[in-house]
Amino acid sequence: MNLRKAIPAAALLAMVIVVTACGVQKNGQESGGRTPKQVRMNEQRAIDRAEEIIHQAVDGMSPKPTLERMTGAPVDVCIARDDHRPDDRVQVEVAYKLTGVPGSEAQNLVRQAQDAWLRQGYKYNSGGEVDWSGPFPTVYMRTEPDDFWMDAVTGVMDRAKGEGVASLSVTSPCFLPPG
């Protein structure tokens, strides 16, 4: 794999995850027009639930990928507000790059994540139609009723060889830290 091509593609993939991770839109409303609900949660509970959702997708995958953590500290300020007012809420994001499998399997891993999450009863955030022929096919889903948002992304790293990369990301709803 050409390192000069891999670094920008990985950066773009990470940016897609960050930009799409938050499910709240303008005027403080979630997609669908619902008002955001206050969630009773703490950091560890959010991290544990995000990891559970990741493993629901990965544990049954074949070939079996290795999870390579993509984010540093998982807790950050809530990015749900679009009006730039102060907000004491935080949210957790857990993201992994799927490694240790041929790059040609990247899209297959994202399809497997989608199927695993559908079996769990999770819902699509969008119409559910994924353009698998596009440069970065992405599956956007959410859990009910706890409202965690997740995505599975794949992208081509080397078109000539059909090599790609895949990642999974789970973002918790915003919550007030204890205290």
C-alpha cells in the first residue's frame, strides 16, 4: 500500500466518522424532529455500552479483524448543539479501524457489521440504502431506546488492487456527567 495515499484516506475516513457521529441537527432537535432527551448515564456506562455495540458487529465477522483504536480519550464535549451556547453535557465516542484482514475484505466487513446490527434490532439513521459503489460506503444506524449512534465506513486505499480499509464508530447520546 502506498503510504502517501493511505494517510490522506485514513484522515478522510476519520473525518467522516467525526462529522457523522452526532445525530442532533439544527435547533437542538434530533433527526425526525424529536426534542433531545436527557439521558441518565455516566462515562463508564457509556463506554461499556459503546464497546458492546462494537462487539455485536465484530464478534461474528469472518475473516476475523483486529480492532485498532482510532480515538484517544473517549469522552468529549457534546457536539449536539448547533447554536454554540455553552453546554455542560458530554458524550462518548469509541472508534476502531478493522485491521489484520486483506484490504479487499473491507467492504465485506462493513456489510457484516450492518447485518449484525440489524439482527440486534437497531434502526437505520438514513433511508437504509447504502451506495456500495461510492468511494466511502457508510452505514449509519442507531440503537433504541438508548439512542447510541453508530457507523461502519469503508473506503478504497488502492483501486488497482481493490484494497480498502474499514472502521466502526459508536457515539453515545449526550449526558450530564455526575455531580
